Amino acid sequence: MKKLLLICLVLLFTKPLWAGGFVTKGDITKSNIDAYKPFFTKDVCDQILTDTFTICYDHERKSPTAVYVEVTGETVVKDIHKRPPFFTDKRVKKEFRTTSKDYTNSGYDRGHFGASDASHDWDKKHQKATYSMANIVPQTPFANRYKFIALEKHEREMAVKYGRLENLTLAYWNNRPKKIGKSELHVPSGFAKLFTDGKGYKECFFVWNTDEYNKKDGQDPNKYKRDCNEVIALWGTTVGEADKWSSKDKSTLIELLEKYIDSEKNQSKVGLASSLLKAVK
């Protein structure tokens, strides 16, 4: 709950990400990570890992909670084919790391989270970075092999169409997440991807980390489209498996926002809080 309140405060005091896209104006460069600051602050992340993409890492869950990555239409069409092995990320302290062995006989795939192999296999360094265990999450076989494949393919198609693309990937957990492996890695209940070219195009998607063996639907990214306000507002809360918020967290967030709106005199901040409250309700 403490992290939930911190996220709300960060959102209240920053420019709304859903206003005119998720990003500030300008070229899509590494500096554009500034537009995503609410998802990458020390209040929200136990550790921020930056290489060819940026990871918000949660020590308790031993998992990424957010990843920001940029891809270009020119690079996503290239392919060097050979896949590197998964590796333990030594930037993370030993007690908070996960290893590939945590997944053995767990029933979950080692799923690329924010940065996918297929969008980065144009360069060995970039491709290898995606195999860091800090970029890997437990995904059901169907979520990994159909839902995420569909979204990753859509990412590459949009990168080709618009030239360059920004991708913000978010993880969500329920109140009692399953834990796997010796590391007790927390299993997310769902994932979101937010795509934008930083100009006019934007799309948001949400997938549940479940097995639904309908291969035809599973390969259709349109099935997972969600309202961007809702996707952003949901992050930082506990999300149950019935496509709804934890009622306790939802009521607490509503109460927090209503009190803030009643007491705050700055109209721009009130407007932001009202937008978030509308998305929550």
C-alpha cells in the first residue's frame, strides 16, 4: 500500500502521461525516458537498470515492474538468428536476483518482458541484453507463446510503419501472487504494453498471465486493446484475476484522490487527480 500511495503522489505532481500521448514532444531518443519518470523513480523502483533499455526492478518480487525501450523500423526487420543463453544479472544484488533454474519444472516459461529478442536480434549486444534475468518474467505458455508474441509482432509492425516506436511495458500482481523457484520469484497476474511514436500514434494493451487455448484469438493483438487511462491508473495497485481491481486497493485509492481534490487549490493538479479518479472508477 505504501508503494501505491507513492505512485499516486508521483502521478499527481507530474505531467499526465495520457495527455497527448505518453511522451513529451521531440525525437525518440534515450533522453525521452524523462517523459516516463513516474514509472522510473527511486520511490517506485528498488533499482533502476539502464543498458540498451531501462528496467524498474522490484527486490521483493525479484522482478521487473516496468521496462522502457525504443525500437526503430530499420532495425526490427534485421535478424541475426542465433539466440544467446539467459544470464543472471549481476547488477542486481545476489539476494534479489533470479536465475534460469528458478523456472525449472515450474510450469512457467521464461518470458521476455519489455525488450523482446525478435525486436533486438539485429545486434549481438542488444540481443544479449534482452536475455538478462532482470528482463525475464514467469509467463504461462499461452501468455508467452501467443499473447506476447502477438504484441511483440505488432510492436515491430508499428515501428516499421512509423519509423520509430517507444514501448513501455508494465507488470501487475494480485494480492497473493504465486511464487516459484528457490528465489521465490513472484508471478505477475497480468501485463500491459503502451506503444507510441511520440507524435500522434498511441495504443495500449493488457493481457492476463493465464492459459486460454484459443490460438486464433491469442494471435490477435486487437483482442488485448485497453483504454490507456485505465492501464496507467491500474499500475501500482493489486490486480485480481477477475479483470478487476482488488476492492480494498480501489476504495483506498478513490478515497485518497477524493480527499486530494477537496483540499488542493492548484487547478492543474486537481485536473490531473480528477482524470486519474475517473479512470479508476
